[in-house]
Amino acid sequence: MDERFVAVMRGGDLPAGGEDGQGIRPVRIGGSTILLARLNDGQVVAFAATCPHQGTDLELAKLWDGKVRCARHNYLYDPHTGENLQPTLDHRPENVWKLRPGYLPTYPVVEQDGWIHVGPLNPPPSAYDPALEHRPPDAQPPPDDEPRPDQPPVEEMWVEPGSTFELRLPMSPLPGYSWQVEVDGPLVVTEESGVDANGPELRVRVSAGATGTGLVRCGYLAPWDAEPSELRHYQVHIAEP
């Protein structure tokens, strides 16, 4: 083992469990704090104690599918390489400067003779391009290949007064994204529940009041998105049969 590796913790003191936020442990090396976590496959990873996006304490982070998820904006990092996976991979390169995800500093780890040893800082991930994080001179990204219309198509529905209907909105398995649902007119959202039977989705139950017309507006976005990535509008006509 490289002599620069330092024993920081007994292996038995770091159980798997970062999925619920309880398995991430801080250690001190050379006056700096780094974090350790054991993934579900038994591997130990070591990474910086703060999120590169806005300096959030990652001791409050969780592990999701073997990735580090910041608790503040749900930014997702590879704990082996430090590469930002979300939101970077969900946006065009010319828009990354708005998000400034950076990369998460990581450290090599060797578990040997019952001890966890941490080595010197890893180099930045090969996919990281610091130039993408600088605001371009014109500050205007090029248009999308397929521009989204200003208004989404409206789906029309007919229901009876006092009835309840359900909308099913598909969701990404990645953390951070959620539907925001608003209603106008004689409509009331009575329940929202997540279901993961045939793929993750949000089921929204809406009650119709007196006769008239209402509108349900649904926007799908993450905390770092300035605008929803998907819009769905439902115009609801409430009338007697």
C-alpha cells in the first residue's frame, strides 16, 4: 500500500446504511474533514465534506443507487470519480453555467487488515470541463433543437358536479424531480400519492364542485430548473349528465 494512505477508521465501525443518511461518517485527515460511506455492495468511498454547488454540508447527504445526493438541491455525484450526474446530464452543455455543479473531490480508499485507509486526493473526473461553468459572453444559450411551445396542449375532460377524478403523471426514478399541481375554478386537489407499480408515477385525485369550467396545471421540474421540463394542462368541464 502507498505510504501516503492513512488509517482513519476500523472497518467494522462503518456499516452500510448511507441510503437513509445515517451511514455517512466524518473523519479528520491533516486538519481537513472528509466523509466516509459504505455502499450496499460493501465498497467504502471517501469524499469532500461540502457540496461543490453551494457548500452544503454533505454529512446531511444520502446515498441513492450508490451515488451521493446533496440534501439541499438533490444534486447527484459519483462518489468514486466525483462527476456530477444530475443536473449536468439532464441539461445541454451550454446551460451548465447556470447550474454550476462543479465536481465532488474524492479520495482513494483501501480496506485492509480491518482498517479503512484513505489516500491523497483523486484528480478531477475526466468528464469535468471547468469552461462550461463560466457564463458565456452573450449569456444566451442557443435555442433547443426542438423548441417547446409557449403553451402546452390542453386535454379536455367532462365530469359531473361532486365527482372525483384521478390524473396519473409519470415520474423519473431520479431524485429531485416532482410535479407541481395547481387548480383553478371549481376544482380541489384532495390527494396526491406516489405509486411505483409499473414505473414511478404521481396519482392526483381532484374533486369537482359546482357546474362550470376549471383548469388543472401540472409542471414537472427539479429545484434547479428555472422552468418546468414538462407541462400538462387539463381543462375540466363540469356539467350535469
